[in-house]
Amino acid sequence: MVTRLHEVNIPLYYHRELLLLRFVSGPTAVLAPGISWILAPKLYKSPPDAVAEMRPTVLYMGELRPEVRGGTGLGLLGYPPTWVIRWLKVALALTPLYILVFVLFLTVSMEKTPRVFLTAPGETVEDFLQRTGRCEHVVKPRDNSTNETEWKAYRICEHLAATEKEYFSVRNSTVNPFQHEFLISGSQICDGGTDVILLIHSLHDYYDRRKAIRETWGDAVRHNTWPHKRMNMTVKMAFVFGINRNATWEGILKKENDLYGDVIQGDFYEHYHNMTLKSLLALKWVSQYCSGAKYIVKSDDDMIINFPLLLKVLQSKNFTWSIMGPINIGSRVYRKASKWSLSRDLYPFYHFPPYEAGSTYVISGDLAKPLFAASQRVPSIFIDDVYITGILGKILKVNHVMQKGFAYWVDKKPTICSIRDNYIITGTRMKPAQQYQIWAGLHQEHHCPPNSNRTIRVV
């Protein structure tokens, strides 16, 4: 029933505003303009045409509408019934809900149905499940299920779970005995007042690197003479070696130790595949000669360490049973022939557990003995940082402390400003000449523009 409200002439141009007002008042305000234009394409005339054409307005079911006399307000279509508009508003209001339900449906379907798509030539189902982590979503199929893909995926995941549980566990007997002794013990390096012990892994023929460290930041660490900064913890430093097959280099190392007294040497030959032996030798040394140290800093000889900043971080965090450094999460195992490749027999999984890169990392002192003891009963791999901080770390359930400022291999070389203004804790790929250059710059008045490194200050 249509009841005439009054005989006021309203330009058709303004009927658009009335229709839009009706949509805007509901929950579909954002979509209202587009919908209204679709529903009433012939209603909206330009202002000059609309002003020239006048229509009386009526009240129709509580809404203002132009009265239809001998024609339709919408050309051929006419006005849609009110119930159509109301249902349209409801449908549009529920659109986000439709999308959410659809996404949840897809998510649940993908989780319950393990679809195996081999994305690389020669990739096995086991590789796919490990690479994608799909085993977390694989459930046991129903007993009457005939889907071979589901059963195959389930059996593989069950086998992987059992293998992982066995691999990341301490064996009941010794499987990896450490049968190496010290040729140079360095027993005098550490004393009862040592808070931090710095152990730098080096090779005989990198004497120039060691000399640069001893004459720059290494000397400041031992004597607490860092330029313009103080260190509130006692730090001792040592270089760790194996045996060099060249007798000349062996003689040079012994003279070096006589001069500086900062050498630790084990009775195994230097080789890339013996890096884990060197790390275990260091843990054994700490357990025997420096057990009172609160923190152990392992580093390479091409690094520079901002020790005042590192000590400040250690004092603020004050952690135990933890490892801190440049952490790697989800790193893939190399299978193809390379320097870091591992066979499935040595490591049967697709990814390494979280581990700290070996350039520089910090181990809390209470972990030295447990790590060394666990290594006797866990098969080793030659990638030392993965083995010590990753595999043994996972077995012992150590805490990985997240801390920015530690350098990764791909990072840029440090600058004077990045160290002076505390933008980095460690810098990598340092040549001896660069060590001297940066150290000289730290002693001088050097102007550093604000945030010249375009990074975040550590503290």
C-alpha cells in the first residue's frame, strides 16, 4: 500500500542520495555505492537533467521514493521489492563470514588430507614430508580407508618420528669416545677470578690474524683497556689448535706459546672434518682448567668482538643453561657434494635443529661439562656448530637466547661507527689490516653521523 506523504517535487538527482542513505545506514555502507549503481543505473542522471525533471515523492513502507505514474523509476526494471533489498543487505553483511568459513574449510581439508606432490625430480615422499613439515598434520587413516597415499604418508611419518626420537637422545653406552689429550694444556690461562673465557679457533699458518687480535682488541680484553669504555667482567683469551703436518709450523706455534702463553693444542690433525674435535677439546679444557667461568665465548680468528657491548648484554641477561649467538632456524642439510654435505647415514633428516653459527657464540658456563659428557654418547658430525649448539643443544634442551648484533657470514664488514655506537656485537671476515684500521679509529675522535649504518642499535 502506498500512502502519499506530500506533493513535494524532488529532482531525480537527489533520489540517488536517498537510496544511498538507506544502504549507508546498514552494515553494508562500504559496498552501498557500487550496489546502488548496479540496481538503479538509469535513475542517476546528471544534475542539469535531474533538476529539469521533477517527480512527486511518496512514503513507501517507511521510505521516501519518487511516485511512479505511468512509468517506472528505474526505466525497464522498476524498483526492486523491499524484501529483495533487505535480503541483499543481509547477504552483504555476512560476506566476511562466508569468506572465513571457506578459508577454514580449505585449511581443515588440507590438514586432514595429506596430498603428496613431488615438486622436484627425484624427490621422495619422505623428503617431501620432511621439507614441508607435513607430518605434523598427518593423522592415522580410518581402519577401513583404502587411500594408499594416506597410509603411505602415515607410515613414513611414524618412522620419521621414531627415528628422530632415537637420534636426538643420549645412548646407553659410549658411542663417540673422545680419546684425545692436550699437547699444550694452557693450564695457566684461566684463574679463579675469570668471568668469561674467550676461545678462538685458529690454524697455524694464520699467525698474522692472531698477531692482529693480540695487538688490538684482544690485548684490550685481557688488560681491560678498551678505548673510551669500561668492562666490568674479567676476560681471559686463548687460541685453540690441532696438529699441523708441517713440522716448521709446529715449531713456530711452540715459540708463539712461549712468548704469549695463550695456546691450547690437542693431539689430532688439523682438518675441516676435525672441527668438532676442536670444539670438544675446548669444552674438555674448560671442564678441567676453567670450570669457574660464567660464560664461554667461542670465536673464529677472522672476527672482531665488541667486548664492552657483549659483556653489557651478558650482565643484563644473566642466563644459565643457554646458548646465545647468530641463530639459524630451519637450515636445510646439504646432500650434494660440497664442503658441508652430509650423507643420510650421518644425518637422516632434511633440516638441522636450531643452532648458532660458529663464527662467534656464547655458552653459559654450566653447560661445558654436560655438553662434553653428552658428546660421548651421541654420534658426532663434522659440522661443529650444528653438533654442539644444535644436536647436543636439542638433546639437553638448552635455551637459545635471541640477541641481535651477532654477525652472519653474509653480513657486511664492520665499521668504526658500527662498533663505537654499539650497532654490532661481532664483525666477520676481518683481515689483519682491517683489524688495525678499526682499532686505530676507535682510539681517535671519529665523527659518526646518526645511524650511519642504517641498522638498529643493540642497546
